[in-house]
Amino acid sequence: MKIHLISRNDHDLLKRCYELARKNLYENLVLIGDLFPPCVNQSDIFGVFEGSELLSCFTVFNGFQIPSVVILHTSEVILELTMTYLSQILPKEFVLVSSMIDATSIKQHFSLHNKSVECCMITDRNSALFRASDYSFTNASHEDLNRIDTFYKDNNTFPWNPIQLESQFYFFKERKTKIIACGGTHFETPKLAHLGNILVLPEYRRQSIGENLVSTIGTEILKKKEKISLFVVEDNFPAIHLYHKLGFTYKNNFTIYSCSLS
């Protein structure tokens, strides 16, 4: 077995990566997002091959301060090969996102500094219970990019990258020209958008702004997509309660590992 970098222009191989990933759709959700715009433009996509046969794949998204690695839900043998390869190409610090790799496997190859367990929740056109769109929110355009970028960076929001604004699903609310809430999507697939970067400044919380923001974004997504997914930290019970209220149901867990080369 050998690992090769796949060109972003090799649409046949990218399609084969997608076909492999969608066999376990929700376990490979983040990886699938890296295969489609806008994320694909900043992702390195690697294939694991036996001769010309594609056995597995993984992605390294380079749009954040440190790379974000996602590995296909795969066999232990291929996982071992993948982790060994990553230890040779990654910079000192990186994030690894997985629904299947445990801390023990990671520690065999890398130093593990922190982890966060996130619940993946899903809704669709039949299940969503969004409130009526709040027209006090502004649909963000590229003219708003610098202000939104500053808003997220000032509040240490991760993962945020300006390319995410290309989804056209970003909305924000302001008071006296100051942005007080914003949200949109992390990634997209042809049929799904992943809700993310939902942020309301602390002094404006408990005023239904977050609920209205999610409803506004979600309504716009479902005009173009069939499903919405999101991640929420497993012990963030108020947020989980809100998402249940809006028609989201639990699907599975992902773990986000903060790592460095040993």
C-alpha cells in the first residue's frame, strides 16, 4: 500500500474518495466537507492505494492557524499506515478530527494535549422547527468580511476562516454598528450544510438572539440543501436543549484532538 497526494483537479479520484466516505456518511461528515467547495480549495487530499485501487483517503485542511486532519473511517492496518505517514508530513502542531480514533491510538504516534467531544446533531426539511426568519439579521456579503473576521478573531472563535463566507449562509446582527451576533456554516456537501460559528456576545445572551440566528440560517440552508448538521460540545446542555427544540436529533460523537509531533 502507498499514499499519494490527489490533485484537486482530479475529479474522478475525488469522486471515488466521496463514494468511499459516504458508505459511513455521518462518521465521515467532516472529511466529505473537505472534498467540496469552499473547503476543497484549501485542503490537501491524500489517497491510500493498493496498485491503482483507492482503499482509503484522508484530508489536511490548511485554512486555520494549524492544520486540521480528518481520516476516513477505515481499517486498523490502513489507519496505522496513515498515522505513520502523517507523522512525516505534518508541522509540529495540528488538530485531528475523528468519530472513530481513540486517544490510545493517537498517543502511539503523537503527543496529545487536549480533546473535546462534540455531539453531531442533524435535522432536515421534514424535522426542522425553526422560528420565522428574523429580518433584523443581515445576510453577510464580502463587503462585511473584514468586520466579521474581526468579530470572530476578537472573540477567539475556532474554527473560522473567511472562505466560509462563500456559502452565503452567514448572517449577523448589530447594535449601533457593532456586531453582536453572527453565524453561518463550516462546510458544505451537495445535499448538506454544517452549521457553525454561532456566536452571540455574552452581554446579549438569554434574549432569544441565538435561537433566532440559528432559525434564520437554517431556514436559508433548507431552501438549497436537504439536511443540516452541527457539532455541539457534549456538556453544553443549554445549547443541546435549544437544538432539540429546533428539531435537531443526536447522530453520533466526534472527538477533536489537539496534537503535536512526539
